[in-house]
Amino acid sequence: MYGKFIDNIEVVDVSSKGKGVCKDESGKVIFVDGVVPGDIINLKIKRKRKNYFEGQKIEILKPSKNRITPKCKHFELCGGCKFQNLSYDAQLQFKQKQVLNNLKNFSEMNIPKISRIKKANKIYFYRNKMEFSFSEQKWLTKEEINKKNQNITRKGLGFHKSGAWNKVIDITKCHLQKDPSNEIRNSIRDFAIKNSFKFFDHKSHNGFLRSLMIRSSSNGLMVLIQFFEENKIKRVKLLDFLNEKFPEIKSLLYCINSKRNDSIYDQQIICYQGSNHIIEKINEYEFKITAKSFFQTNSYQIIELNKIILQFASLKKSEIVYDLYTGTGTIAIFIAKYCKKVVGIDSVSEAIESAKENVCQNKIPNVFFELGDMKNIFNQDFISRNGKANVVIVDPPRDGMHKNVIKELIKLSPNKIIYVSCNSSTQARDLKLLKFNYSLLKSKAIDMFPHTQHIENIVLLEKI
């Protein structure tokens, strides 16, 4: 089958990873990049896996009625916005289908008629946080390869190429974060190249400039530059350049990170200019966001997400609520005035510090936070300290909840559990462990990530 050409085959679906799905005459699944459901294509089989094949698009014979022209010129290379070639209505349709299939196939619960997906009103420039990597070996486009006689820099600042971790796609305009994000990134790259600063080499693991994070909010911008090694003269030169050129930057930060990975959570973040945080205002609430804080990346949809949570919770003034995986306490703060008390837990100390400050900033007296690993801190002692919760809200990472957390939830036996998830497959897996104790009453997805395969889903569970 490897190397075989298949002509005139229809793309019938899209996978959870954003790849087009075809099926051969025997019913074997073939995953193909760069196509959308409804396309009629010619393809070539590239790889054989245990239960499926990977194919390469050769030609689109007849485009789908849902196919559109991507706005971004980096679309086919980047892979960050896998659905930019698919109409937004079709994106919503397939995301809803993905959630329903996961709930049906993995939860083993009776599935009610699920609510219609909540679409995003803003589908471009909606992210409040972007991270970019520097590289000495950028991915060369076909146009650059063909310009053999021209002096083309190999330095790049952008996103890692899928399947080639040491290569970075040099991004000139990204449609995910509002201006001046693109101008800041491009200015940093141009300044660094002009001054002969060494970008990070991902193979030899050395260099000077390592990564860039830009966070935006209603009151300004945060920029964090991660240097692999200290060079005070060069560092100050770059940071001073940014400080002078972009007064919108209210928080200019840096760190020196020489370890094997570029995660910042164990690093000392140093404030070079301005404040060590920015403030996001949503409705009447203000939220302090630090470099390490978890905060929903789509500020425009946070209000809509919390409306769904509140509707599902149907809280009473006498009720205690636990907010597990609370982050900076966004959900806890939004629901506080509708219940007696909210207690949030998170494992990131900076997030809990911000959450506590957010509570003080917003003068909310009935929200409390504890720091710790969820599987260790969420236990009977925690319940004895804080009182038995009537309602529990969980919003775990993509991997879902630890089994010990689910066991404690079953012991606690709250009347309602509201499970917020950015990965409906692990959500459904966790629901399976709750099926003997809870029934699934409601499910509603909300699109926090237009043009990507990701979808947020909220379910309401009620004690049987």
C-alpha cells in the first residue's frame, strides 16, 4: 500500500488533530493534511500505521463547498490554524460532531440532546497570549530555496515546524493576536539580525535569544524575552530598544534559561521595566496576570464561558463551591456573588498568588485559595477545613483529572459537578469513571479557538 496513488477520493470528515479523513474501498482510514471535508482529491499513501494510513494530497480535483481561501500566507507551513481553509460555520459543525462522538464513544453515559455550540464573535486576532521561538535554522520556503543567488538569512522567529523541532517557521504576520504583536515580533527579529545577535540552535543547544512571549490585555502589553545565556550589553541593548519603540509595553520582562527545555515555570522572571504584571478587565472585575499565570487565551469568550457555567450551576446563596484547577481564580471570582463560599485549588504558586490578589483587588470576601498538587491536596483534610461542597467545578489541563481526584469527588458526593474541558476525549474518559454515581444532564461546547481543531466543552453532572 505504501507509495500507492488513489484517485478521485472524497474527504469525508476531519480528525481531532485537524487532518482530513478519507476511506479507501476496504474502509481503511487515511489521514491527509491540507484538505477539508467535501474535497475530491488525488492522494499518495506515505505511511502505513497499525490502524490507518497517512496520505499526501497530490491534487484537489473538486473543492468542497465549505473550502475558503486562508487569510494567512503561512497557513500551509505553520499548521497552527488548521481550519483556516474551512468556512467558520463548517468548523463549528465539525467541532460539535467531535464533542458528541467523544461523549458517545468514551463516557458510557446516557447522552442528552446537547446544546448548540456557542460560536465566537471574533474569529481573528482573538488570542491574548502568543509564544514564539528564535532559531538559527529557520524553515526555508520554496521561494527562498529558489532564490539561490540571494543572501537569505537562516535566522527565524516564529513557530516550530511540525515534525522538525529544530526548525522554526519565520512568521511575518500572524492573525491570532491583535496589533502591535506582529510589529513587536518583527522589530525584535530585525533588530537582532542587524546587531548580529545569535539565535538559539536547537540541535547544539546554544545561542543567545531563545524565546519570546507576548501577552495583551485591556491595559497594555507584557513582553517576556527568554535568553539562553547572559550577555548584559546585548540584553540591555535589546530591552532598551523595545522600551523606547513600544510605549504600549507596560511589563517588560526577561529570564536567563540555560536548561534543556524552555519552560518558564521554574525560572526567575526579572522585571526590566514597568510592572511585573498586566491587568485584564472583564465586566466589573479586574484580573492581575503575571508571566506564569494561567488565563484563558481568548478574553472575548471568557464572559460567555462563565455564563454557561453559571447557568449550569444554578447556584443558591447557601451553597459552598469548590473550583478545582482554578488558575488565577477567574471562574471563582465570577460565581462568588451567587453562593456562600468558593474555594479554589491550583498547583502553580504564581497563579494562586495572582488569584489571591485578584480577590483583594475586586473586594470579594467569600473566595479562598489553596496551593498544591490536586491529587495530594484534594482530600478529606481539605474538605474538613473548608466545608463540604454542594457544587464542584473542575477545569483541568488537556490530560484531564487524575484518578485520585475522581475518587475523592465520588467520596465527596456533591450534588452537581460542572466539568469544563479543552479536550473532550479526556473529559469523556473521566466521565466514564463517574457513570455509576452521576448522570449527564447537559453539555454545551463553546468555541474559544477559531480556525483550530480545539474546542472547549462544559458538561453538567448531577448525583444519581
